Amino acid sequence: MMMHSRLFFKGAVFLLAAFVPVFAEASAADCRSGTDCLIKGRDIYNALNPGKSDFVADEAVKDAKTVEQFSKARVYFMTACEQNVAAGCTYAGHLYVIGVANMVSYDRALEYYDKGCRLGDGDGCSYMGKMYATGNAVGKDHGRALEYFRKSCEMNSADGCNTLGTYYRDGLFLDKNPVKAKALFEKACTAKKFMGCVNLGDLYGSGLGVEKNYVRAGAFYETGCKNGNGEGCVRLGTYYEQGLLPGGNHKKIRSLYEQACSLRIPEGCLKTGNMIYEGKGQPVSYSGARIFYDKACSLSDGEGCYRLGKIYDRGIGINQSIIMGLLYYSKACSLDYYDACVTMGRRYETDPRLRYQNGTAAFYYSHACELGSGLGCADYGYLMEKGLSRGNRDPEKAKEYYLRAVELHHGSGYGYIGAMYEFGSGVETDYLKAGENYRLACDMKFGPGCTGIGYLTENGLGVGLSESRALEFYDKACMLEDGEGCFRIGRHYYELFSSTGKHENMVDASRYYEKSCDLNHGSGCERMGMLYKTGESGIQSNDRALMYFRRACMLEDGEGCLGLGGLYEEGRGTRADDGKALHYYSLACAKESGAGCAMAGNFYENGRGAEISIEKAGEFYDRSCSLEETSGCLRMAGLHADAQNTAEAEKYLRLACNLDDGEGCYRLGLLYSENERFAEAGRYFERACSLNSEKGCRKTGTMSAEKK
């Protein structure tokens, strides 16, 4: 027990050593009266809050020098309060809300605000009201809060009048009354509570209780901004940016946003970042934008965190870091920015590096839906439709979420319903209903809906056959940033180039393929890689081909992984490496590329990039054949023929022939001929000939001559 007592006493001494000098310095300072202490405390407080006209409860103060100064100010305020100087009590309460040296205490703040109010300080009463409104240290009670705000305003507290005005403006727990709100805001503004001026500007900007007048609104915002109210700065900048006030330019607008940011208004930081990112008034600077997005995020702005996440995730102006991207997306989602929740859901649903965690994806989609994201509702419904959300397939429940998306004015709901009818998922296939829903989705500016109706129109499924109309839908989808739409119209121009040889068609094909890739559509990236590999676009570049194939592969495009494997095999744009070639061929196979499976099988059969393994080769060839890649069927037949397994060899040759492979039909004919099944052999040689197999035609001719 003695040891514990000594440790406790030592800790107590340490705490006293930390705080007694500050108290001693304050009490020994030239503080002749309570009022004098208040003045000295305010001087320190205002020096630490330059340009701030209003008290703002920022995060806990931790900087050692600032802690020392705030602690000194708090001693002055507490001394003033002890001598019944009401404002000293209120300021002491503020410092307990700010949390000097992590000493946040709403209970202590409540004590000081209460004493300040009882001693006649209107701001003390106003902050008592805020404590009841937020439920800090007391039970939330808006009735009591209103009593305090009314009392505060009657005591000529500008803060109390302004806050009471917001209650009348918004109809919070009393009848909405814009006229009373205006009078209260005017009283607050006149008394230099500059948020009151900003609120007056909002009334004139919206025409609530007054005639709409953007010029008057701008004047009130300017008054607030010039007197250190950041909300006024950001609103004034927004009016200039939207052209609601004359005389705006990028330099002036950015200056206002930066001023708002310096006053810790997150929207100001966000909008400054957007201007720098978009190159408005200066060259684009992704590193500069990142700085301001980081500031917005640190001020708990969800969109700022989301935009910062995109910069890291996509490697925009910085080394790519998917982990950092996910961290910022996650923070943005926790701050209720629903686009970030949808993004997190998509990553967990589709990214193999996150192991396709559909349960986690469902959590993020569901949260996004709860926050009012129509796309979140639709994506959550899709997981239900496919039975990927920790339960059995439930098309009816999925449809409820799709319709919820529509209620939230997002066309994705109609798009998913259209897909249900097109593919017969939980309903009878009905191309007419699919088309109706896709068209509704397209009308609501949901790009994949335009692509869906374009596909049905291109193929005459449930709607009139029309290539020109299909291209119009694809073009609209592309403008709405649907990568599939861009890809399809790019393919159209490529086919035109192939048939006409006109260079302008290749230019258009490249443009649409590139946009498709930019929109993270893997097939668009793969096509760009192939154009650079072959030089069809007019530029042959193995380096660019490597870049596009790699991106396509990362976007889950099997043909992109196949192309990447080919470059490593051939040593084009990189050092030849059979191990890496086999790795990417195997990835291609896992992503449903039959040719990738066939190439992986070939490497295992011949010991390239790995030890020879006929067993693994067979597995890859079999998978290739099941994906209707005839070279896989032929190689599988060859393995069985080498093993003297004629029945299995015949099976795989027949599979190849049924897939219209002339070599498969020819070799099947040879097999039957060797077994003296000449009639069947003749039929397969004829089939091979019809499939442009010269060997099949020669055999057919030989057999005809022998018959004669």
C-alpha cells in the first residue's frame, strides 16, 4: 500500500507541477480586478483566433505553445468568473469545450455557462441553449434550449438572436416564420454577430420571407466575410462562380475560397482544391489540389476525403497507393458521404485483391442506400438478386431496392430491372419489358441503361432493328460515362476501318476505346493495347501496349492479361520472362479467357516458366475447351492420343469440330479413317473442307477419286 501511495503522490505532484506555474503566473500578473482579468484573457484568446468573429469549438488543442497560452487565458477567465464577471464565466466555458490539452469537459463548460447566464451574460444563456440542443452534459431538450435562446436574445446577445432566428427560419420545434427570422438575423448582424449577416444573405438568396435579390445577398455575405466569417466567404465565392453576381473571376473566387479554408470552413478547402484540380485560373496542379483536399478531410468533410482517396487510388499526380485510397474512402463513408460508400462496396465486390468480400460490399451498399444513394440501393439489390449478400437469391426483395433507387431519382433501378428481364433472372425473359426499363434508365441519364437499349436495338430484340439508333444510344451512354457504351461505339468504328481502310475511322475507334479505358472498362484498355502492339493505330509502341494490357488485366479483363503474357513471352516492351508470361496466362484463364488457358497449358506441357506437368497442362486445356477455345480442345485431344486413349481423343476432336474448327473436323476424319470408318471419315473431311481446311478438301477429293 505504501508503494501505491507514493506513486499516487508522485503523480499528483507531477500534475501540480504542470499547472501551478500557469496559475501562479496568471494570479501574479497585472490583474487588478475581475474586469481586468477578462480583458487580459480576451487579448490572449483573440490572438489565438485571428480573424474569427464567432466562437468555434474546434478539435482539442494539443500544440504545447498554444496549450500554454490557452491555459493562461483560462486562468484569467476563471479568476474573472470567481469575481462574478459574467463574460469571464462564459469564456471559461468555451475553453472547456475547445479542450485545452485534451481537457474537454462539457460538464465543467455547463457549470460556467450556467453561472455566466445567471450573472446576466446573454452569450452564456445562448450557449446553455446549445448544450440542451445538442444534449452535451444534459439530456437533449429543445424546449429548454428555446427558453435559453429567447432569454439570451432578450439580453441582447447577438449569438442568441441569430440561433433563435435559425429556429424560426427552419421551423424547428415552433412554427416556421421567415419574417421573425429576418428580424432576428438583422438584430444579430447589427450587433456584429456576423453569422447573422450570412443568414440574412441566405434569406435574400432563396427569397424566403423577402423578395429574392442576389445583390443584397452578396452584400451580406461580403460583410460576414470581411469580418472573419468563413461561411460568408465561401457563399460569396460560390455566387461569383455560379455567375449570380457580376465581376467574378477565377482569382477572386479562389481567394474567397482560400480565405474560407483559412477560417477552417471545410467547403472552402474543398472548393479551392477543385479549382486547382480543374486548372481554373492557373495550370492544373494535382499536388496543390491534394493539399486542400487533405485540409477539407481533416476538417471532417466527407467529399474532401473521397477526392483525396481517388487521387491515391488512381495515382493522380502521385505514386498510386490503393491502400491509402481505401483508407480515405472509408473515412469519407464514415462521414456519411455516400459516393464513398458505393465505391467501397464496388471494390469489395469486384477487386480480387480484397478477395471478393460480398458480405462487406453489401454492408457498404446498404449504408449508402440508407444515406439516400439510389445507386447504393440498386447495387445492394443486385447482390440480393444474385444471392451474394449472405443469403439466398431473392429477386423480389432485389426489385424493391431497385424501385427504391428509382424513388431516389437514380436510373440504375430501372437499369437493373431491365437486366432482370433481358437475362431472365427471377422473371421470365421479356425483351420488350427489358427495353422499356432500359429506356427509362437512359432517360434518367443512367449510362448502362442507354447501352442496354442500344444492344437490344442493334440486335432487334424486343425493339426494332436499327444500327443507327443503336449507335445513338451507345454514344449517349458514352457521354454519360459508361465505358461499355464507349467500347461498343469504338468497336463499330474499328469494324468500319477494317472494311474500308479509312484512317479517320481508326482515329474515332482509338478515341472511343481510350475513353472506355479511362472509364475503367477493361476491354477498352485491352483494345488500346492491341492497337499499339500491332501498330494499326499508326503508332507501334510496345511500351504503351504493355501499359494498356497491364491496366486491362488489373480491371479484370482476361484478354488484357493474355496480351500482357504475350509481351512477356516475346520480350516486347520488357525483358522476356517465361515465369511472368505463365503467371499472366494463368490469370487470363482465371478471368475466363480460353486462349489464356490454352497458352498456360502449352507452357506446362513444354516446361516453360515451370516444371513440365502433363497433369496441369491437361487441366488448363480442358478449361480452355470448356470456354470454347478450339486450340484447347485440339491439345487435349493430342494428350489423349499420346496416351493411346482413343475414345477421349475422339470426344475432344468432336468438340472442336462442333465449334466450327476445320482442323478438328479434319483430324476427326483421320481418326475414323484409321479405324476404317470411311463413311464417317468422309463426312468430317467434307465438313473440314467447308470450314476452309485445304487438307480436308484434298482428302475429300482423294476419297471421291477412290470411289470412282
